[in-house]
Amino acid sequence: MIATPRVLTRTTVAGYAAGSLGTGGFATLPGLVLVFYLTDTLGVAALLAGLLVTLAKVWDVIIDPLIGAWSDRWLVRTGSRRGFMLLGACTLPLFFVLTFSVPATLSPLAAGIWVFVAFLLTATSFSLFQVPYIALPAEIADSYDQRTRLLTWRVVVLTLAILLFGAGGPALRKVADDEYVGYIVMAVVAGVVIGVGMLIAVLVAVPRRARGTAVEAAVAPPEKTSLRRHYAEGFGALRRSQPFRALLATFLLQGLATGLMLAAANYVAVWVLDSEDALTFLFVALIAPALLFAPLWGVIARRLGKERSYLYASILYGVAALSLIGMLWAPSGWVYLPVALAGAGYAGMQSLPMAMLPDVISHDAVTAGPGRAGTFGGMWTAGETTGMALGATALSIVLAVTGYTQSSGSETVTQSPTAIAGIVVSFSVVPAVIILASLFTLRGYRLRKADIDLLASSSAGDLATQTGQ
């Protein structure tokens, strides 16, 4: 029979969006406080701290394509991606708490190893959830505009999660006078909220065989393949799909820029603005405009197209970041205005590429064969993780080169003017340059709404011919 377009219900939209409460929390809080926790509480040298976080992320990059391929096969075998998502949602909170539960008696080296192992396990759990979660929009939304709607509201929740964890997480550290206890309290509360958001989203993983769309009906039975074949599938998708290469390269570069600013924010608050409370104000300034602009970018995309809207959002973010170099001469309250403009751009930089990815997957399903959404999701998550990991690495290198001094517990240190300048440059000029580079890769994305609509029509016609309707 001919597959009919699915109705995207409010329950589905809300349930899928709830997953971003978990993914946003995990992406925000470790990126914000983990390097700072290592350098300013555990006494780990900046370069080593960045290396440990990066190595844990590299593991993530290695396993994401495998999880994507396994997720595709699990979908064929069981009719759902729910198993992978459920395992990740249930284990992540435990490992997250473990990451921030380092005993105060450990040496800096031992503490660093503790954090590395625990965060490695946490990142693995996150990938088990995130990779199939990223693949779902291509399977639960049929059209170009449906995907825009689905991903727009996901980013609204993602933006709320960034505010909740970015402002609330550091505040929770202060509930106890002991820094070590404060971090444990923060991790427990955050871990519970992350887990709840992910579990809600698991309900959206509707069984494939209950749907009957053209793409899903053509999925081949699972085959036993080697690890090499799993990686080959991921890189094959990258090699085969020009729109995917352009979109992933852009998103990776922008993940590097935002990851760098995120990791530097705590240092900016403490050493440039001279107030730990400034971190909360920075996040409020970033997220309040993002909440307003996330749905607005969806409206703009329907009028101008996703790719052009994405370009404008990126330019806005880059210009706002560059203006923050003024903190070198006048570190004061004026910084919240460009941060707010960056927040407006950031909303588009999140919602628009995520709405474009299902179009890419749909395009590949029609032109090269269906059944690879998980593979694309794995490569996408690996690219995003690479960008965020390199952001922390770039910051740690700048801190080391400019002479940043680490500290343990309540130990008091003074940073040199050079170290403070390095923090400012990491929060302004370097991200702006990276955003500029991403505009060139975005120019290579040539998939448009008319292309998607034409492919959808062709797919429906082919299915009608095959079924004799």
C-alpha cells in the first residue's frame, strides 16, 4: 500500500524536545565546569586538564559511528531504536555523579585519572542515547517544514536546558562551603534532571514496523558485519553525500567556536569580570534572547530558506563574539549586550542545521537507498563531539602558553595580565575567526526545499509503481 504522510502531533514534538533537556545539560555543564574543576579545584595543570577531557571526547568520536551502524541494525531487528536510548539514559546519571566525586585526598595526577575514566564512561552513555536520538527526526517527520517545526521546538528546550544548567549548575556548587561537596551536589541534581529528560524522549522512538513509510518499508534485513564495515558505512555516507559533508564541516567548526567560549566562560567570570556570579549573568544574557529567537528562526527559515537563515545566524554570532575583545580594556557590564546578540545567533546555529540534517538523510535515502539514519547520526555526533572537544583543547593550550596558574581547593593564586589576556582572546577573537571559516564550508551546502519536495514526490511515485497502486 502507498504510505501516507504522518501527522506530527504535539505529543511527539514535546516528547522529542524533552530529550534536549538531557543532551543540553550534558553538553553544557561539563563543557562549562569540567576543565575549571580540574585546574581550580583538583590542582591539575591546564594543559593536562585539557588533554584528559580531549582524550575522553576522542573515545566518543571513535564509538559514535559504531553506535550509529549498530542502531540501524537494531532498528531493523526490533523495530525500534529504544534499547540504545534507554541504556544511555539509565547509566549516564550514575557516571556523571562519579565524574565530580573525586576524593579530596587524591593527588592532582590521580584526581585527573579518576575524572578521565568516569567522564569516559559518561560520554559512552551519552553516545548510546544521542546517536539514535539524532536519527529520529528523519523517521518521525516526513516533510521539510515538519522537520523545521520538530527541531525548532527541540532547540527551544535545548536553550532552556543551557540556561538551567549553565546558570543553575555553578550556583549549586555554592550550597556547601567545601568545594568538593558542592560539586557532588551539583552533579547529583544535574544527573537526575538529565536522566529524566532522556527517559521522556525514549517514548518517541516509535517502532518502525508500526509506520509503513516508503523509506522504512525498503529497509533490508540486518547483516552480520565487521567493525571495519561499520566505520566504512559512516565514512561512505560522508563521501557519498556532498550536502552532508558541507553541513557537518560547518557544524563541527561552529562546535569548536562555541565549545571554546563555553569552556572559557567560567574563567572570564572569575578572572576578567572578578565575580563568580558573573557566570550566571553571562548565561542569562546568552539564553534569554536565544529563547525568543529559537522559534523566530523557524519563521525566518520558512520565508528565506534554512541555509540562508543559518548564514545570517552565524554572522550575527561571529560579530558579537569579536566585539568582546573590548574586555581587554574595559571589563564591565557592557559585555552582556554582545553576549545577548550572540545568544540570538546561537539559537539559529543550533536549530537550523539540526533541521537541515533530516533533509540530508532523506535525500540520501532516495538517491542511495534507505536505512542509514543511524549511520548519519553517528557521524554527526562524532563531528559535534570533535568540535566541542577541540574547544576545550584550544582553551587549555592558550591557558598554558599564557602562563595560567592552577590551584587546589581553597588555595589562593593571582593570574598574570598575560594569562587574563589569553582568557579574553579565547572568548572573543579566536571563536570569531572560527565562525568566519565556517561560512566558507556553509557555502558548499546546495540542498534546497525544492530538491526535498521533488525527492519526496519521486519516492511516493516509485512506491506506488512497486505496489501496483
